[in-house]
Amino acid sequence: LLSSQLNLTNESLSKLNSVIRTHHRITLSEKSNWCKSLMIQPIKATETIVWSFVRDFSQPQKYKHFIKTCQLTSGDGITVGSIRDLVVISGLPASMSKERLEVLDDENQVLSFRVLGGDHRLKDYQSVTSVNALSDREGRALTLVVESYVVEVPEGNTAEDTRSLADTIVRLNLQNLAEVSVSAAG
Ligand code: A9S
């Protein structure tokens, strides 16, 4: 549905499908109580600008406005296994999160992290974000950010509630990413 709104060329459409199949395939464990989602955000800025925000594992607060501060506690923020400690803004049902860098692929522009701990309800949250340069049928360049995640549903919560919380945060993050990228483009 979104792809028809975006009026992508056939080539861009098959590239998008291939990216989703290759980088956003989620392998669920044997546990049954998981939920997952995938979102796509078009951005009117170059992939280079958008990727520069997404790849910066040590400064997610540049576009994730729920994050107050971020401190690397292990690694350099570029090497897989780097760990960041986040302090969350007040007003959320959480105050901190600990996250590990799982993938930083500059060639394919893919970043993935996993939640290791914290005092929040998104235990075992794992996400993949990719930045893709595509074009529409009018020949206009278009950057599409694809973000997918999988998360365990906590005891006493429904999959719908967990998904709705995570979807809301991811959607806002992606909108903020679009805003900061467009501003940075000047
Ligand atoms: O940071 C992301 O990319 C996505 C999400 C859904 C992060 C959520 C969060 O960091 C809070 C904002 C603190 C909300 C975590 C891991 C748990 C929350 O409850």
C-alpha cells in the first residue's frame, strides 16, 4: 500500500523487497510470546545525511527525543559489541536502558541493536534500521528508512499493548529523524 503511494519504480520496489528480505528478516525464538513490527519512513534528504544520524550509536538522542543522555560503557560505538547506557526523559514508564550494538554495516547502511537491560517493559527489544536510496516514477530521489523490531511481551501484558508502545516510539523517532535530516540538508 505504501509503495503505491510512494510511486516507486519497479527497480526501487524490488530493491526495497530485497532489503526487507535480507536485513529485516526476524528469527523468533521458540518462545511464543513475542511481537514484531516493521515501519517505513520516506525522507526528503540524501541517504548520506540520514545514515549519518542512524549510524551514530553513541548519540541516539540526536533524533530519538525520548533519550536524555547516552554514555558508551564498552567499545567505541562503531565496533559490534559496543554498549551504551541511556537515560530516558521523565514522563515515560522507564528511566534507563542498556543496549548493545549488533550490526553496523556502512556498505548496506544497516544498524541493529539489542536491549540488554534497564527498568522498562521492552525486555529483549531488538531492532534493525536500514537507509535506502530509491527513486519514484517521476525520477525523484527518495530516501526510505526501514525499521523492524521484535520484542518479548512481558508477563501480564498483551501483545497489542506492547506493540502499540513500541510502534508509537519508533514512529516518533522516525518522524524526528526525518525532521533533523531535512534541517541538516539546509
Ligand atoms: O530506541 C528505539 O529505537 C526504540 C524504542 C522502542 C525504545 C524504547 C525505549 O528506549 C524507551 C524509550 C525507554 C521506552 C525502551 C528500550 C523502553 C521503553 O519503555
